[in-house]
Amino acid sequence: MARLSDMIEEFIKALLEESNGQLELQRNELADYFECAPSQINYVLATRFSLDRGYYIESRRGGGGYIRIIRLDMDSNDYIMYLLKERIGNRISQQAAEDIIHHMLDKGIITERESLIMKAAIQDKGIGIPTSLKDNVRASIMKAMLTTILKLRN
Amino acid sequence: MARLSDMIEEFIKALLEESNGQLELQRNELADYFECAPSQINYVLATRFSLDRGYYIESRRGGGGYIRIIRLDMDSNDYIMYLLKERIGNRISQQAAEDIIHHMLDKGIITERESLIMKAAIQDKGIGIPTSLKDNVRASIMKAMLTTILKLRN
DNA sequence: GGTTATTGACTTTCTTTGACTTTCATTTTT
DNA sequence: AAAAATGAAAGTCAAAGAAAGTCAATAACC
């Protein structure tokens, strides 16, 4: 039972592929095409095309409005440095960490197997301690793994 | 009069047979089919399709949700099963964990890169919390990663 | 009597929808 | 020409819907 959101995600990714990582679309048009509420498009953008997943969104309202989706393309080493120095502080949610791992896989920094091992390591369920500390422990683990990956690349 | 749980177990096993050891199902659908409470399905999964018995379960909630059941190849994975069931309890030292990872690398179960990522994830330094809990957290993480690897080797 | 099954109420997670708001461009009034 | 009205977008947020999870109470079976 394919989810609508997944179909829209695939559709947008195919368009991005064709158009070299950047595209503009009309929210209502797309909603019409998929016969859904316009706000469904926002949901897909928020959950599947977030910054952590490596996309940047710009838009404009009013007549002639649009939504522009940009696939970010940073050098992999720079990206990992950015994650270590800026993105991950001393706490990070499971969702955000998963999105980052997803993105690293997308960029070919890690293999699929590696991505699954990493996701296992940062799971709430995996980290068996008080919720208040989970995000902190997760941040530490994530940074330790990223540091290792960075080393591997140099 | 065979017990309901046994019937459901048989049913799922037959499906697994047909589908080469991996299948996806809808909890409510199956519960409807057997005219039982949905939570009965969870009971069957917990008691008959546990990791101990060689199955791995994944699921997702919400619209388009599912339950995925994966039959693991117990024979070729007996070392990992041993680790999960016997060797690693609810605590493990960094040294012991590293030894295990090293051994898995030696046996060709994981790649060198994977071994380094795993070691990063279970380092004392990686896990930034009170020493008293470190060994417990490490055990959880280790088991989560091993479980994932089990699935990968299927 | 103790273990194993079954059920149901409640919770959590993820998705979809719709009502309402904001922003911008164009057209109409004054 | 400036101001006001209109219409055409996109944004927000909360409610409804669609699954699966949890847990404790009861029931059934050795």
C-alpha cells in the first residue's frame, strides 16, 4: 500500500534527477496532479526534503508564486566537518540523526550496510538509558562515528 | 482445537515459505482474517517469531503502516546468535566489545570500515555518560548493531 | 496453581485533510 | 498616481484518520 507521500517524494526526486538538482514547481499544480490537499505537498517537503536530508527549499507566495527545491551538493569532507563542528552539538534527536545518515548514504559517503549499522547505533531503543540523556549520548556516538569516517577518507 | 496462536504461527510460516523468508503484512488485516484482537498478532510475534527463534521484525505505524517479518539463517549466523543470546548480557566492557568486533572482522563477517565504525560507536569516549552506566549502554548499542548485521547477512 | 493465551482500553507514530492566514501581483477606484 | 480591492498563490496549524505498540486484566489450559 504505497503511501501518497512516498509517491510524491519519488516524483520530485525523478524531476530533480532530470533537472540537475534544482527545480521549481507550483504547489497547487502538483496537488492537483496527485489529487490531494495542497498542504500535503508541504508535509512531503518537510519530512522528505529537509535540510538534514540535503535539500534546501525556497518559495514565494502570491500570483506567480512557486516552490524551488535545491539539492545541496557540498564536498563530502566539508559536509562531515560541518556536521561535526556545527550541526551536531551536544544533543541530537533520533530523527535528525537518521536523516543525516540517510543523506550520507545518498551522497555515497557510506554504504547501505554502514548506514544500517550506524542507524542501529543511534536508535532510542539501542541506547538504553533515561530519555533525558539519550539525545546527548546519541550526539557523542554520532560524532565518534563521523570522526572515524572522516579519517577513513583521508 | 488448536490454539489460535498456533494457527496464526503456522499461517505466517506458510507465507514465509512461499515468499522466500521475508514478508510484509498488515496487523489489522491478519487480525480480521483470524477474527481476533490485533494485539494477538503482537503476542504471536513476540512469542513465536523472536530473535531467539531466528526471526527479525520491523514495523511502521500510521497510514500505510506494516509489519515485516524476516527469517534469519540461524546456521550461518550461530556466532552472532551466541553473542546476542549468551556472550553479551546487559553490560560489556570496551575491551571485550572491541575483541568481539575484531573477531568478526577476522571471520569476514564485517568489513574493516564497518569494524572501525562499530568501534567508534562503543568507545568510552563516544558514550558520554556516567561510568556506571557505560557498560550497560555499550551492551545495548552492541546488540542493536549485531542484530542489524544478522539481518544483513540474510 | 502456575503458565500460556486472549482481549480490550489506551498510547504513540505517521499521514491526510481542511479551515484559516499571509504574501504578492494585478486591476480598479478615487 | 496613490490607494484600495481582488485574486492567486503559498504557509500554518490543528483535527481527523490510519496504522501499530503496550500493558494489565481476565480466561483457558496443563
